Amino acid sequence: MADFQIGMQIDAEHMQNLFGSHDAYIKQIEDDLHVIITDRNGEVHISGEQTAVSKAAKLIDGLVELSRRGNRIQEQNVSYALELSREGDEDALLEIDSECICHTISGKPIKPKTLGQKKYIDAIRDKMIVFGLGPAGTGKTYLAMAMAITAFKNHEVERIILTRPAIEAGEKLGFLPGDLQSKVDPYLRPLYDALYQIMGAESFQKNMEKGLIEVAPLAYMRGRTLDNAYIILDEAQNTTPAQMKMFLTRIGFGSKVVVTGDASQKDLAAGVQSGLDVAERVLGKISDIAFIRLTSRDVVRHPLVQKIVKAYEDYEERINNRQEKSSHKEGQRAKRSSAPFRENKYRQRK
């Protein structure tokens, strides 16, 4: 195996970032590319089959550059870099990282971490209405919030409006105590969390009191016209077609809209059609509306979440394939059983 070798000089501060805890990231690269990586007095040596060694060297070079830019290397970075390497697109990792949307209140940069997320961000910039569709952990809502807060700070819009349907996620919570705001706050908590992290609690509260930031249930949108606003509809898979139509027809001049949803996590009653599914069929051909699909590849939470999402995607695909095959077989049987009946009717007419 060790018929080819490359040596790379890497600064100690970046070496620690690259190797990870207990050399976990290097072991991940070794296992995936079938190479041997060793550290000899601050120099990284990669040995193995020539093509694999070249790929590993290019991948490590990219990860070190990420570290030089101030990023903390995480397992998600390594996994995604390996995926890009398999596709021969290693340079995309640095291209994605070159774009910073804004910084959190603690100074952490918010950037797209996958090609899917970058496509999503580009669509939000270019289009008036963007539908971000995909599983949990793909950053649909968080990135939309970062874009909204950036536009607000740059005075591109006058206010931010965040909304989502107030539907219980498969549980009956009963009557909640407190005033109306207290009752709807639990449904909107994920939006508050993102606002606090990006904007800071104090700044958020000030803008909230001035009416410049509004977090409200979808039902509150009826009858309004929203001009010069950045509007985010979260959990859109839980809207009905009538609610989705009502929401989209609230949009006024100078506004931008992002609709996020995960079609695999509907909490609607059985038999109720999702407004998100209908919107994709009805609005798919309108030029100023974009539908961006994120997948398990774009999950940026713990790597186990990515595996869980992928497992569910595969399971649902198998179920759908079985249903399609079953429907096809039933259709074929129906045709065969109706053939003699049609022939007898023809003979009777003659």
C-alpha cells in the first residue's frame, strides 16, 4: 500500500485543529481514502496509493486553509470535505467558506457550510420569494434569520416578521396559562432562540418593543399588507393550502419572503393537504420564486443526525417504491379482468 509518500509542513496551531481530539479527524481521512498519515516533528507524512495520497494531500491542504481563516475544524467539515473529494470537487470547500453572512453576538461568523446551503443563500439574495425545503438540521431557518437580520441592519428592509403555524407536534398540550403572547410563545421558541444568538437579547427586545421585529402565529397575518419587510414563514409543511395562499398574498412592495419546511414532518390532521406541497405544484414555474431542496448531505448538526435523516430518506423511498409497484400490479390486474367483459359487450352488439 505504502508505495507513494508526500510530506506537508503545517504550523502547530493548525495541526491540532486538523487532527482533532484523539486524532479522530485524521483517522477518518485514513479510513475513507485508505492512506496512512503520520506526524513527524511538525511535518505530516501521507503514504499509500498515489491517487489516494494526492487526494488526501489536497483535502488536508483545504482543511488547513479553513483553519487559517479562523475556523474551528469539526467532524462535519471533514465528512463534507471527504464527500467533495469523492466527487473530485475539493475546491468547493474553500469557495463555500469564503462567504460570511454576518456574525453572532459572540463574534462567531455565520457561513453556509455546504453547496446546498450556498445555493439557498444565493437564491435568497436573487429572488423575491424562496422556499427552503429539506430535513431537520440543514440550517433552513437559521440561515434565513441571518439573512433577515443582515438586511435589517443594512437598512434594506424596515422590519422583520417571523411567523409559523401554531400546531402541536403530535401532542395535546391542553390549555396553557397566561395571556395570548404566553400561549403562542412555546410555538415560536425556535425563532426566538435564533434571534437571541445572532442579535443578542437586549437588541432584540428593543426592536421588538418598537415593532421593528415581530414574532407571531400565522393566523395573525390575515388582512395585513406587509411592505418593506423581511418575512420568514417557518414550519410551512403545517399550513393548509388556504393558509399558504393567505400568507403569500400579504406580500407588499420592497419585501422579501423565505418559506421553510420539511415535508417529512407534517403535524396536520390525517387527510389534510399541506399548503407547502400545493405551493410547489402551483408556483413552481414563476420566475421570481425559487424552490431550493436541501438533503441529508446538507445537515450540519451532529453527524449522527445526518445518518438518521439519510436512514429515514432511504426508508421512505423504499416504501414509496413498494406502493408504486403495488399500484402498477393492481392496475395490470384490473386491465386483464376487464378485457373479457369488453369482448363480450362487443359480441353482444354484433
